Amino acid sequence: MPTPAAKSGPKESEGVAVIDRACSILFAFRPDDDALTLAELASRTGLYKSTLLRLAGSLIQHRLLLRLDDGRYQLGAATFMLGAQYQRSLNVGDIIVPLMRELAEASGESVSFYVRDESVRVCLHRVDSKHAVRYHVREGDVLPLESGSGGRALLAFAGTPGAPYDRIRDDFYCVSIGERDRETAGISMPVFGVRQSLRGVLTLAGPSSRIDHAFLENNLTTLSDCAARATDALGGDSRAMRNAQRAREQIKAQAKAQS
């Protein structure tokens, strides 16, 4: 005799597939989209128009989707309500700190998360390395904005003009070796939230005796992944960050192949 689990398996799989297709419709909308036609939704989701119409009807009923008079579709009011509820329940530390622990474990060095407070930066979260000799910063410490990778990254992604800041924005990271303190070095990347608001920067830092150019290059991908995952979890869009990282990896692979 089939077990209850075996009986319900196909039906459960069908239900999951329906949810997946419905989610693909909602996630087809991009930040700069106003409304999408049925043809545009079909192109972005790969779903047949008949399937789209059926699923859209259910999404409209639950106010997750809205059909305009001209036949185009918009995200419905319920998506805003869910987003607002998510933001109210969100604790940045719950997202950032586990990722910082991963980065500290992978790199062997200390990780900090800095936020801007007017003309200074504040260490909001910190995960220390296990080394006896390390870059000492504590949660709550106040540091300058104008020096160090963390401060300059905060300035860059807050829109500060100038060629050095343009370079940081293009690269999506900032390196500092012996700038604020000749004995320390670090690399920082931004973390974004809803509407690409700058939430802070992740900084991997330590004594310059261990943090050299080779270390920074070897750990850039791990730092980039942590910053992108934090951005996604906080409601931001990490695609530009990930594209920049892929471009760096391609250049690195080409250089290795030519050597």
C-alpha cells in the first residue's frame, strides 16, 4: 500500500511548480519598470500566454498584481504591504553578522561593518580574527571618513565627486594599504538596501604584514559575494556588483591564460 507521502507527492510537486511560475511573474518586474504587457511577461518568464493569464488572475485576486485598462500589468498593492512589513521586521545585524563570520573564517582576518554618521564613520558590527596580532577596532568606535578603505568607500557610494571616487564606484571596492595607519591594510565594499540606498560598507582588514596585494586579490571574490548577498537580503539589487566581479574574474583568467 502506498504511504501517504507517496500519494501526495505528485500533487505537492504540482503545487510547488505553480508557486514557482507565479513567483517568476512577480520577479519579472525590474526596478525601472512601470507596467509590462502580456507579451513582455511571456518573454521574461518563458511561460505560455494562456498559463500567464491563468496565474495572473489568481495574483490579481490576492492584490499581488494589477491589470491596467490598457491591458498591461503592474505589481499590486499587496507587494508593497509585504515589503513594508519585511522592512519593519528587519534587523540589519541578523543579516550582516553571519556573513561577516563567514568572511572572517574564510579569510582568517577581521571584518567590520561601518555606517556613516555625518562627518565620521561608526563601526556598527565587528568580527575579530583569531590572530593574536590583529587590527583592533571595537563596535561603537568612531573613525574618520577621509582615510581608510571603509571611510573612502562610504564617501564614494554617497556620491562624493572626483576621479578617485569614480574609480571606487566603477570597481565596487576600495583598497587602502597603510593609509590611515601604516601598519594596517584593508579592502571595503558597499552594501545596499531598498532603492539602492547605501546601508554601510563591509571591510576586511588586518596588519599590513599579512594583508598584502596577493591577500586582497585572493579574498576579493569572497568579500564581493558577502556584500552582494547582504545587498540582496536587505532589499537591494546586487546585479551590478556581481557583474563587476565577473568582469574581474574574466580579466584575471585571460591574464593567466596569456602568461
